[in-house]
Amino acid sequence: MRIILTFAVNAGLNFVLALVVAGLLGPGDYGRYAVAMAAALVVNTLCLDWLKLSATRFYSDASRAAAPDIRASLDLAQSAISIGIVGAGLGLVLGGADLGLPAGLVAATAAAGVATAAFDYHAALARARFLDGAYALLVLVKNVASFVLMVGGAWLFRDPALVIAGFCLSVCAALLAVRTRLADEGVSLRQAQASAIGGFLRYGLPLVAANGLYQIMPLVNRSVAAGRDGFSEAGLFALAADVGVRLFASIGSSLDIFLFQVAVRTDAQDGREAARAQIVRNVTAILALMVPTAVGYWLLLPVFEALLVPAQYHGSFAAYSAILVPAFLAFALAQYALNPVFQLEMLTWPVTLAAGIGLCVDLALLAVLPGAVGPLGYAWAQLGGYGASVAVLAVLAARVMPIWPPVRDVAAIAGGALLMASVLYPLRGTMPPVAAVVVLPALGAALYGAVLIAADIAGMRGLWRRLVSRTAGRYRPG
């Protein structure tokens, strides 16, 4: 229940945060903010993401006693690289480098890259030890604080640099809240081993390269949009991309944060074959969650835009989002369903290859489509890039894994999503927006859930029976 609450608050606040900040800043300043945050994610991914990935793969309760140098090595590398990034950012600002953004925003970008990495690293430490309480506290404090500070900064100052500063302060508050819970008593940075850091690099760099390519794609697209059509158009495009990818990432990671650690623990306790079977179950579960999310989000786009999207983004938001929905799905499947296949095997070069092919496709389309179809070409290019990546990744994963989700399960997931779409699509224009946003998701969940229970996907039938039995027992007289 604690993880479910964490997910609900995390997804809800992230979903609303982008909309509120976008409305307060306006398309032009939101475009600058979006470019800066995309650059911060690239900095985080390329410089520090390998430590988060290594923590989830090599750090555990068992390693705390048997190999304290693992935590010491992770901490030393995290601290040293973070200091280097901050120093490089200050050097760029003091040196007067022209990066197309104001000096304050450049400094904020470097700080945001470090803050994002620190949050992700500590979240990975909590996940690796199955500390649900610490993970929940970390996520909730960060999200509540970021909502208050970032919205407050946007409302009071209308300055994207100060909005990003609010994000950095929220991460500091979250880290202070869990500092004691995540500490390893007796571990000192002097215990760090160069050989351990080298091992982390060898494992993580292919994944870092892949994630960096995935992050470069939206950064390039937004930068080209700003240069070709102005920061306002970049802001219109960025809001649709930000809201969608945050929603899909929140939902996908809500399963991944648990399922991949289960696979790693199974590998250690029961062997590789049992872990591979767990990965197959994980892939099925991610598919079962993300496919109806994509269909439901597409169905609700007009209602969502009318109710929640700031007026200055109307029209563009729905147009961009309708194209990007399959891109969001492809991104989520790559990150949370297929990447773990290679992480388990410690064979990570295919992830980099798939991401590189996706970026090449995106750049090729970016050179042609905006001139041919207008600003919507940026969305089509991003869809082409993510779509190519997930297609290549699926082919390579099928060659690595000896078993794969049963065709019956995949067909049931697709059939449930198709049933949901066919019933809800005619209804979405027949009721007021407020009623539609309540009724349509509830009806869609009931239809799709009925199919999953009937087909017993991911053990849904047993879960349903236990839920019914527990509920009946709770309300039984006497």
C-alpha cells in the first residue's frame, strides 16, 4: 500500500507540475525552461547515471556486510563527479560562454543535473535494499517540496532559472529526510576501490550511452524548434512531450522499481534460469500496464486539454500529444520492459545500439519533416526515433532471452485495449468534460480489467479472488 500511495502522489504531482509551471511561465519562458531541463537530464545521464544503475545491480543488504567497498566506491564517485559538474558550470558562466541561454539558466542547468543524479542515486540505494518506507519518504518529500517551491518560484518571479532552483532545493530537502535511513554505518570514503569503480563503469557505460542518446533526442528536437520557430513553439511542443513522458515514466517506474530488484534477487538466490522466467513475467506485467495507459491517454486528450491545460497551449497540446502517444509507449517499453533483459545478462551494448539507431532516425526525420509538414514534424521525428529504438531492442532481446511472453497473453492485452478503445471512443464526446474524466477511465478500467481477469494475465484472476474474499470477510456480520 505504501508503494501504491507513493506512485499515486508521484504521478499526480509530476503530471500537474508541468502544467502549472507552463501556465505561469508562458510558452516562451517555458520553452527556455524545457531546453534547460532537457540539458540537465543529459548532463545527469552522461556523467552520473552509471552510478544509479550500478547501485541497483551490485548494492544490496548482503553487500553492506560482505563488501562495504561497494557503497564507499559509489559514494566517492558520486561526490567527485558532482563537484566536477558544478565547477564546470561555474566555469562556463564566469567565462562568458554563449550557450544560447542566460548565464543564470546555465548555472541552474548544471545544478539541476547534479540534483537529479543525487535523487536518483539515493532512490536506487533504497530500492536495492527494498526499503519501501525510505523510498516512499524520499519521493514524497521531493515531490511535495518541488511542487511548492517550483510553482512558488514561477508565480512570484516568472523566471525559469529560479523555478529550477526550487527543484534543486526540493531534492536537498528529500535527501535530508532520508539521510539516516540510507546511511551505512562504519563505511568511509577511504574504503573506496578503484577496481570497483572500474567495474561499475564497464557495466554502466553502455546503458549510460543509450540513456544519453534517448535524452539527447528531445533536447535536439526542442533546440531545433527554438531555432527554427522560436522559443514559444518549442514551449508548446515541450509541454506535450513533458507531460506525456512524465506520466508514462511514473507509471512504468512504479512497477520497474520493484520488479527488476526481484529479478536480481532471484538471480542471486535461485539461479539465472529462474531470474529469466521472472524477467518474462516482468515484461508481461509492464505490457499489461502501459498499453491501456497509452490507449486511455489518447482517448482522454480532448477532455484533458479542455480541463487542465493552460489556455495558451490549447490546440497545440492535443495535436502534438496525439502524435507522441506511441512515442511515449515505445519509450516506456524500452526503458522498463526490454532494457532489464540486457541488464540481467550484463550484456548492455544492444541497448546502446538501439538508442543510436533511434537517434539517427530522429535526426534524419528532423531534417525533412518540419519543412514538409510544419512544427508537427518535431513530434513525428521523435516518434520515429523512439519507435525505431524499441523495434531494434525487441529484435535483439528476442535473440538473448530463451523464453518470451506467451502469444496468448500478448493477444489478451491487445484485445482488452482494443475493446476499451472501441467502447470509449464513441462516448468521449457525449458528456461534459468533468463527467468524462471520471466516467471514461472507470469504465475503461472495468472493461480492460475484466479481460485480464478472464485471461488470467499476470495472475490477475487469483489477485481478484483474494481481493473479493478479503473484502467479503471484512464486511461479513459477526
